[in-house]
Amino acid sequence: MIERIISPIDGSVYLERELLGGGIVDALVERGKEAQLDWKCVPIEERSEICRRFVEIMVEQKEELGAEITHMMGRPVRYSTNEIVGMADRAFKMIDMAQSALADIQLDVKDGFSRFIRREPLGLIFAIVPWNYPYLTAINTLVPAIMAGNSVLLKHSPQTMLCAERLYSAFHEAGLMEGVFQYLHVDIDDTKRIIESPLVDFVAFTGSVAVGHEIQRAVADRFIGVGLELGGKDAAYVRADANLAHAVENVIDGVMFNSGQSCCAVERIYVHADVYDEFVASAVELTNTYVLGNPLEAQTTIGPMVRASSADFVRSQIAEAVTNGAKALIDESLFPLSEAGTPFFAPQLLVDVDHSMRIMTEESFGPVAGIMKVHSDEEAVRLMNDSAFGLTASIWTSDAESALRLGD
């Protein structure tokens, strides 16, 4: 079977790869398991040197890697290289902390005993990562797992499968032991087989809630750990004492960046009544400055969503909300590329929304947010917590003590 990356820029085939068959998949799993037995014996200082070199190699290629991200998932090229820089910063921090984080825990002295708790690697880690931040989400598992003495088998999203190959090449060039990091392009059935394999010791997944449930069911009989970062409907609360210009700039960026396709994108906004009108007016003014266009062009600040079906899903949420009384504030004619049936989607803000509307309760994963007026901290907290999801939230205020209290 052939898997294709369809670029959201123009619908062209950017890359195609043949999916692996079951026999090859089984061999890769066995190879990873065997390699880990040797890798865990490698001193952490040597692991650190290899991982640091891997990151340096990735950074040396940041322009090329950034352009590939743009072609594969549509992020404006002016921002794409930033992911490689952010990935490097995160990776270096994890490498630097590994020595102390993985050290033995010394227990109280007892005559005749040397007492400690030793952290042991788990074994073979199966990582399933998404397209929206194809390197950052991968590095969250790769570096800590390898630094801890594990081996990793990576399945990247079909939309960004080239990223898996780039990661592999950089680790290979850095001198990583063969078999410690491998990637594979496989279908859903083989993915499930790997999850259920007795040779896999941990599954890390970033993606949808529905698939997260399936993964948890698949490992239920095996007593292995899973790390799941799933969907969200992240909330922002702007208090009356907030620095409003700062709040508008950053909250709206949180809504719109990466066309709203961020794990921790702001998807619903609650604003205190005292500053509500000013916030909404400034938010609309800022949103109207975005440039929707070809993400390969330098002036573009918001690119297409990853596929037309994703954009049309968000359009359906907005249409339903408007039918039920919401008001859309952004004039789509300012974004002429936006058209139903295409991945190009005009950013949107809505008011007169409530929690009976999907736009306030169901993940959108697009450049849209509803804005609600609240009259107290208590009302804001109640509405923020009125969600089936839990991922991130933000509180915008000049009072740090109140922010911490509300955060709790």
C-alpha cells in the first residue's frame, strides 16, 4: 500500500512511501528490543554526547526542515524554522537535566545496608506523534527515552512522515547505536499490532481523544504504561486588571498561530465585563491584520489548515453557532482565499456564544474562538471548568497572587 502526503498548499502529492508489511514490522520491533539491552549499558555521558550531536545536526538543517514542514502541513515558512530552534532548546534542556534526573535516590542510612532506589529504563518505547508540531512532539519522547537508556520505535503521522526519516538520519549521523532509534510507516492494523506486542514496554501518543481511548484499551491486558496527550478546548480568562494590550496580543496569537492547530491553542476566551468591549474591539482589529495566503510567501502570517475536511469541520461549528444566536465578527471578504471545500480558512472570532454551542465545548483545532463576557472570577472559573477536556488554560492579570489562587 502507498501512503501519500497531500500538500494543503495546492493539493499536490508532496511525497509518497510504501507502507511496511507485517514481517518487516515484527523484525524492527525485535531489533529495537535487542538493541536496548546494549544501549542501557552505555554511560549517560556518552548518551549525552550523541544526543547533543543529533540536535546540532538538526539545527544545521533548520532552513530545509522548515520548508518541508510548510509543504507538508501548511505553516507559513516565516515561522517553520522556529520549530527546529524550539525543539533544540527543549532537547538540550532535557539532555542537561538527565544526569541528575536519572541518578540514584539515596535513602536513609541503616547499619549493614546500602539503600537506594535506582531508575531503570523501561525497554522499547513506541512513539506515535502528530503532524501539527512534527519535531517538537517527537522530541518530547525521543530525547528523554533515549537518554534514559531506552530504544524507540517511531510512527509519525502520515501527513509528516518525512520528519521521521529526517530524525533517523540525524541520529544515524550522530553515531547512535543501530536499532536504538527506528521509524516505520505502517497502517492502522500494524500500528495496533505493535501496541499489543509483548516486546513493547511503553506507548507514547499525542493525538485525538478517540484514538487515545483505543490505545488504552489495546494495552489494558498488558500492564504497561502509556503517555497520552490528547485533545483540548483550552480556555483563557482576561481579568479586569489585565494589561489589555499584552493580553490581546498573546491570547489572539494563541488562537491563530499555526492556523489554530496547536496542542495548547486558545479555543475559548472569557473576559471580565469591565474590559470586555475594549478587548473585543482590539481582538478584531488585530485579527484583521493577519494575511491568509500561500505559506511559502514571506508576507503570509496564516496558512491553510492541514486539509479541507478540517477547515470545513470548523466552518460547520461556526455556522451552527451563528444559527443559534452567535455573531461572527470577522468579515471573511478580507480573506479572499478562504473558501468552503478548501484548506484555506479565514480566522474568526465569535461573540454572543454560550456553552450550548459546539464552538465552546468541542475541540475546533482551527483559527477560531468564542468570546464570553463574565462578571466575576467565580463565573470565569466555573465556565473554564465546564469542559470534558483538560489540557492547558491561562489567566491574564496584573495580580500574580490572584492568578495562582485561580489557577488552583
